[in-house]
Amino acid sequence: MGVTLKTFMETYPWGRGLLRALRLPPTNGLVTVQYPDVKQQHAERFRYFPFLVYDQTPENLRCVACKICEQECPPQCIHIVGPAKDAQGRPLKAHGRTYPVAFDIDMSICMSCRICVDVCPFDAIEMDNQYELSASDRFDSMVYDQATLLKSAEYFQQIKPTEAAEVDARLAAKAKKAAAPPSPPPTPPAA
């Protein structure tokens, strides 16, 4: 209750004066942001809806259609079709990775829990901070398809630089490990 009372008092000039007299440092109090003229600044860890990350071009998608995010999603709002296959049923690859035929997220039921981001072993899905999404129709316009969900790795670095740096370091370590020549088998000791 003390925090609530202090915040309430900080809202009014007489309350700030009283807090100064009591030698308590005032802050901003209850402040209304004049939206849409002034946009609220969010912390880097702010999350809203997920998006798919691609590297240089949209064809170089990080997602390999493993469907882990679809299985772990609590409200079951992620729907993946794939991976893409050829006429003989073999998986098709682009840039050395399989890719989904379709990747949809129903934003009307997504609860922004971030579980899909945490379980993705390829760092292919991340949380956006774009919260100005609306539609007049709940069903068709709130189901985002793969083309709508795609955003570049540069966009991810721009909105979340700390998290993107960690992801880039992890991906660079994986690439370095994959590029390293295999070590020769140990030789048995001479008898």
C-alpha cells in the first residue's frame, strides 16, 4: 500500500512537495502518454507476437519445419506444413536446410508466452515488439502466414540488440563447429 500511496502522491504537485518535505525522492507518478502522438518506450525484453527470422534473403529461412514450436505451443496457434518434399518424397533443401511449405500463426489466440522462441533449436522464431496490430475481422486477417511473419535478422538486431548478439554468437559457434574438420580417432597405445 505504501508504494501505491507514494505513486499517487507523486502525481500531484502538493504530493511531490510533501514527499520532498519528508525527504523522499519523487519520480514521475501516474503519467498518461499522449498516444498516438507519443509512443511509449518499451524495454528490450518487451514481447508481443512472434515472427520468423531469415538471414540474407527470405529464401534463407532459419526454420527447418521441425514442428517443435507447434507441439509446445499452449494455445496451439502455430500451424506448420512441411518440410517441403520432392516427387519421390525426399525433403527439399534451400541453403542446406529443409524449409516449411506453410507456417501460420493465429494471432487472435496467441498469448505471447515466448515458449516457441525458447524451444526452437534453430533460433528461427523470435518475439516482436510491434504492438499496433488490429483488424476488423477476427478470423481471416489475424491469421498471419509465412510471408507476413518473415522479418530479417537485421530487424531482429535493431529491435533487440542484446538478445540478437547472443543468438548470433550461438549460431557462429555452431557454424564453426560444423566447419571444423573431424578430429582423428585416438591411436591405441603400443603394447
